Amino acid sequence: MINKEEILKRIGELIEEENLNTKTELSTEELFMQFILPSLEQSKQTLSSLYKFEVKNYGGITGKIKSKILSKIKNIVINVVERESMRQQKFNELVYQTLLLLVDEKMAQKGASSNNSK
């Protein structure tokens, strides 16, 4: 059995072999603007794939019964998953809006401080 230190050592060796640079030249603000905000923007659409599934219509009596059962299962799954996902999606949206407001406020403070220093 492999322990965590050995796994971390192997990962470090792999990173060195592949010449992957884990250090970045970007500031925390730049990383935030380039990666965190866009990912939060995308997380607002968590439920869209849930509604895309379409039940295939089958022919014949057994096919119609099969389609009806699959539709019922789909609706049950949507109802169960949707409840929790809506909470998460609302939280994601609130976090995203809060972070945008904080970024705007910080930019405004930078602008005001640069005007005061002139």
C-alpha cells in the first residue's frame, strides 16, 4: 500500500520530469480575475444539463409504457436533484455577486487613492 508521502513524492517527480512550472507570475488579483470569477460565472448554469435529457419515444404498447415510466423517473429525479441544486445555485450566485461588488469597490478605492496621491 502506498502512503501519502510516497504519492506526493511521485507527483513532485512527475512535475519535474514534465517541466511543469507551478510558480506563477500573476498577482493574486490577476489570478482571481482570470480564474475564480469566470468559474463562478459558469457555475450559475448548474441546472441546465438536468433539463436537457429527453426521453426517447418508443413504438408499440410496451414502448409507450417504457417511455411513460422513463418520463416518471426523469421527473422524480429532477424534483429531488433540483431542490438541492437550487440552493447551491443560489449560493453560487450570491457569492459571485458579492465578489463582483468587492472587486468594484477595490477598483474604486484604487482609483480614489491614485487621484489623491497626485
